[in-house]
Amino acid sequence: MANNTTQRRLGRIRRRKSIRKRISGDASRPRLSVFRSLRHIYAQVIDDLDGTTLVAASTLDKDVAAEIGELGKKDAAKVVGRVLAERAVSKQIAQVVFDRNGYKYHGRVKSLAEGAREAGLDF
């Protein structure tokens, strides 16, 4: 029998596949995809038709890490969302489709989304 961690991961993958059936990003409205690990959070804006990443940000970026400092994980996620939105707006991307990637819209995922909205992304 699989342990609890494996079942949780497989459940998230099943939810992710279900979500990806319904949403897709294109040039006019790319997809904002979120991945969170235990320590870090990653976000990227993707054009699914071309298969290219237009903009990306994470807690591992040097400029983001310098800004985060000793903040908690939720506050760090908000900073990542804001930085991602600023980079997207500089590339004339104003509207995106939010892909929570199987995670609940809660905690760090919600903070990232709020930070991106405050910085000018529309979704």
C-alpha cells in the first residue's frame, strides 16, 4: 500500500490533469502556472500554443531572494507574485489564466495570486 505522501502527490496530479483539460494559455491570454515545494514557490507565465515560457519568477531568483530576506513563506509568495506581474506587464502581458496546478487556492498560492493582482495582472 502506498504511503500518505504518495497518495497526496498522486491526488494532486489527478486534479492537475482535470484542471488542464479546461484551461489553456495562448498569446492573448497566457497561463500563469504555480508550483510550490516545501521551501520555495515558483511561478511562470506560459504560452501553451507555442510551448514557451514568457516570464518566470521564484523564491530562488537572486533579486527576489534579496528582497525576501527573512520573510515567512506566505509573504515571500506575495513578493514572487508581484515580481512576476511586474515582469509580465513590462512585456505587455496584462491578462492571464490562473493555473493553481492542483493545489488549493489557499495559503501561499492565494498570496501569490494576490501579489500578482496588486501589481497589475488581471485574472
